[in-house]
Amino acid sequence: MAYDKKPKRHKKYSVKEKSEIVKKFRENLDKIFEPKKSLDYVQMLVRSQIESKGYIDLKLSDHISPYLVGEALLSLNRNSSRGLDRIDIYYRIKQGIRVCRAIARRVQRKKYSPAPYKIIEILKDPDDPTNTRKIGIFSTTEKTIQYLLKSILEPIYEPEFLPNSFAYRPGKSPERALEYLSERLKAEDHRLCIKIDIKKYFDSIDHKPLLRILEEKVKSPEIISYVESFLKSSRLEKYHYIENSRGTPQGSVLGPLLSNIYLHEILDKLVIENFPHIEFVRFADDIV
């Protein structure tokens, strides 16, 4: 499929204008508040089901609302790059509650399917022009839906992750990982240190085992279907659309959580079960 390179032009907002746009949106969002269709309520429901049943079986379409969509939209990184629709987050917020209603309606009617995203390549090593990282750039609507899925999955898996896993988690950071590593090195007499980097990890995750892992705790075909659609959604790369057969896009809202779920299951748990004497620290696909 050919790519139309003609850009859509949108106004660049000043800091004051951005503040006013967000303020007005929050005020209008408060007017349509639905206590039982909010992020807090949905996450409480997820935790309750996990505690009582060990799995969740809720449907996003049953709990979606314009308010819920608005909460997700406000939670996005507003400085993130524009997707193929070339529309930034402030422009979407400025469009107001009607955008939230439109997105919620698509999910309720099961008419939503992920749109393609674009790929940009970032140079990892200045001395090696072939060593690049592919970053996926999604539209604001896709980011919003991904945030909703992340909000459902995170309360399931975050309590299970090990304290020595530091990437893409609330309250974690590279600095915390270094502090943890330093404390462990001082606490015991270690003789060897091994650094592992899983080459092209994000690009090579096998979808089938990842989905099987999710299905153990997510008994909702609808949510699994959304995740699978996200994983397989088409990407625009070098002016051609390609359907993903493997991997989860870096740069996405949902991808980092899925990558942590996968490595927790196939690496972290196996290491502590089989080699309990080994200390290790993991930051995404980098392990010491």
C-alpha cells in the first residue's frame, strides 16, 4: 500500500493554550462522571476478580464509557510523537467529549480495530549505522485504547513481578536498578558478573506463547482479541504496510507491559526457581 506523504497541518499551541485546553477538557469530563465506569472502578474490579477467582472475565465493552476514555486520554504522554493520522494529543483533547463518545461507541458496538502505525529507526551506536532500534509511533486513538488495556492488565501482573525487575513499572527506574545492584554487590561476595542483552527482543517475541500466558489469567476473549489485534496490527515501514508476525512494538503504551509479562514467565521465574543463589537485576531485556 502506498503512503500519502502530504502532511496535515495543525496549529502549534503555546504553553498557556495547552493549559487552557486541558483545563476545559477536565471540566467537561467531570460533568459526565460515571463512578462505575471509571479507571479506579475497573481496576478495583480486576483486583477483586483476581483475589476471588485467580483470573478476570470482564469485558471492556461492558465498562467502557466516554468518561473512561477521557481519563485514558488525559493519562497519555502529551509530548509523544504523532502517528499516521498526524494529530497530536492536545488537538484530540481540544475536540472535547465528543471524541470520547465516538471512541467509546466503537468499543461498545465492537467496531473497533487497531489502525496501522508508523516505524521510525533510532541509531543505538553512532559507530555502527546498522545498529538501530525500531520505534512504533501510534495514533492518539490507538494510544488511548492501549492505555485502557494496560490499565486492566497491570493490576493482574504488577503484584507478581519480582522486585529486581525495574523497567516500565510504577516507581521503578534505571537509577533504582543501579541502587539495587550496588546494594547486592556490597552485601555478598560475588565472584562473577555476567551481562546479558537479548538481541532484538521486542522485535522477536513469539505471539502464541505470549497469548497463552495471558489466557491463564485473562478469561475474556474480548480482551485477548484486542491484545492479539494490537500485536498483529500493520506497521508502515519504508513506505510499505507490513502485518506483524512477531514482536511487540517499542514506543507503544501496551508493549512494555506485555514484554515484562513474557520475560517474567520465561526468565525471571525460572531463574529464581532453579538458581535461587544467583542475584540478578533486569531492566527490560538487559540483565546483570
